[in-house]
Amino acid sequence: MIIVMKRSASEQDITTMIHEVEARGLKANVIRGTERTVIAAVGEERVAGIGSLESGPGVDEVLPILAPYKLASRELQPESSTVQAGSLTVGNGQIGVIAGPCSVESEEQIVTTAQAVRAAGASALRGGAFKPRTSPYSFQGLKEEGLQLLAEARRQTGLAVVTEVVSPEDVELVVEYADVLQIGARNMQNYRLLEAVGKSPRAVLLKRGPSATIDEWLLAAEYILDAGNDQVMLCERGIRTFETHTRFTLPLASVPYVQQRTHLPVVIDPSHGTGHTYLVPAMAQAAIAAGADGLIVEVHPHPEQAQSDGYQSLNFAEYEAMMAACQKIAGAMEKHLGML
């Protein structure tokens, strides 16, 4: 439920109501708006005496949160959230662009890519150091060495680092090097991992599972928010359907649909969503036209030599051309694309 405080409510009133909420076994999450403060009482609401909160000091009204996801819901926070992590800003009219290779392969590869994508307007650098792969024989990433190379690329370019974390045990290590922790599609419902990144000091990019409903996706985000981390971005990377002409089916209608239901920014991954290099620029432009708050795109200096996902990666020239086309769409949408 949401406890809406009066405009005249004092800090003591707010503190008193936080204590009242916690005394009933609920978690109190305070959100301070421009005009008034609301307190989200999260937990089992069917507890004795919950109705008496409406008569508390400084309380204007108590409202139920109807959505199963409480902290992610626009019922709790009508204003859209903005996520900031180093050079990356996503939301509030700023379209963040995260670009880089599927996996970190060498210092030359990652630094050269970072320089190229930054020159073309990227906001952050992506690159996998830990790579969960369908086959155990596929390239699994350079692990900590890959993280160190990402940090070196950040040192040379100033780009924030976005990289995947695959287990709760690795969160502390990845936090040392990354600005944004990516939760891959396979781990969307790895609840121990979601809780672990929720307790971390880094922003989180949460990818939708290929078979997950939107409610399941938002409830996964709720785990992170409930653990205390409010810097969460949702990433639509395509779902599995009967269609075979693309790697996955990229449902861009999810952008406005999700934005009606949550205040969290929505990022689109046209690389995984299509699985074909030639489709990526068109879907990136379409994503911006649909209202996406960000893009995450795979870029490699030599896609034909990539150790993973080269068939869906752009080369530098293709990426630069895509960004020029996306700038035009962003301008028509009265938004800014890339770095501030």
C-alpha cells in the first residue's frame, strides 16, 4: 500500500509513520516527490491494524497498490526514473547507448572498440567477461582478466562499463570493475543473484528472459528494488516464438506497454532481438521511435573473427551509420541520443 503524506507533513511525522509501518512487519520505502512524500508499505498487507495507518500524523490518504510488483509500479511512483552510472544516463529524455563486443577477447580488441563507439556517440561500453553459453565447449570469457581489460578501456575513454554477472559469488568481484551489472536473460529468475545485485552499489541492467511474461520480468526487477537498489533498467532483448527468421522475436510494443506500468527505464537490445547484423540498425531506429530510453548494441572490430555472436555484431562503419540514423529519430522525438 501507499501512504501519501500531506504537503504540510513534518520530518517527524514521516519518521513516525515509518516506525508504524515497520512495527506491523512491513518494509517502509520512502519516496520524496517535488510536492509531497509517499511511503510504500511493502509486504503482507493483511495484518492487524493496517487500516489505522490512515489516522497517523501527517497522513493524507492510504491507497492499495494493485500491481503485483509494488516498488516498480507507477502507482507508487508516477514520475519516470532516471538511471545514472558514470558516463551513462538513461531516462528523462536521454537515450543511453551501450555498445561493444559480446565478449572481451583481448586488450587491443576492447580498447579499439571503446574508442570507436565513443567517437560515434556511445554512452557506455559493453563487454562480457563471464559468458554463460549454451554449449560447454564455447568460449566462456576471460573472467577477471576480462574485467581488468574493461577497466583499462574505461580509463582510456571515460566510458562507463556494463558487464554481466552470472552468480551471487561473483557480484563482489564484478562490482570492483563495473559501473553497471547486467543480469542476462538466462538469469532473470535467479532470485539469489537478483537479491545480491540489489544489495550492491551498482546500477543494474535486467534482461527479459526469452520465455518470460512482462509481469514475471517486472517481478524480477522487484527483487532488486526490494533489496534496496533503485538504479534498475529493464532490457527487452526479444522472446522465443514459433518464428524462425530471426534469432528471437523483438516485441517493440513492450516499450510503451511497460512504460505505462513501471517508472523504470526501458532499454532495447536489437542485436539479440534479431540475431542478424543487417536488421540491427532498423530495429534500433524503430526502438527509439517506440519511445525506448536506451539501446544496447553489439559492436566488434572484425565480426567475422568474433569468438561469440559475430553474426549479429556491427563493425565500426556500420555502427557509425546506425548512430547517425538514430540521431535523426531521436531529434524527431525531442530526445538526446548518446553521451551528454
